[in-house]
Amino acid sequence: MTLDRAWADVHAAAQRLRATTLRALFAADARRFETFSRQLDDMTVDFSKRRSTPAPSMPCSPWRAPPTSRAAATPCWPVRRST
């Protein structure tokens, strides 16, 4: 996926979500909190109250299962590299 394509996908998702409410997102997904939160020891990070949806088409979605090794935790977002 190219950087331009990734940003186009982000823009399209933003347009779809602009017309949606949190109430509708929670009504559509009873497990929204489990999907959009992560816990480490006694710290919980909760993104369920943000207007966002999982991005299964992205090669490195932050909503996939937590990585099992430090190498797997390396971010893999599209990066513009100079040549």
C-alpha cells in the first residue's frame, strides 16, 4: 500500500464517520469496548469513545491482537522515505 493510497483510505473513512454518532457505533457493536481498548498491568487505554472503526485492510492495524514479541510491536505505518 502506498502512502497516497493509505491517506486516501483514511480520508474516505473520515467522511463515512462524520455522519455517524457514538451511540450508533456502540449500538452496532456490543463488544466495542473490548475491540478498542488495550490493557497492560493496571493501565487501560480506551479508544471506544472515539469515532473510529477497525481497519482490517491496513497491514498493521492497531486494533489487531496485541503482539507477542517486541519485534512484532514495531510500528509498520507507511513511511515516506527519501531516495
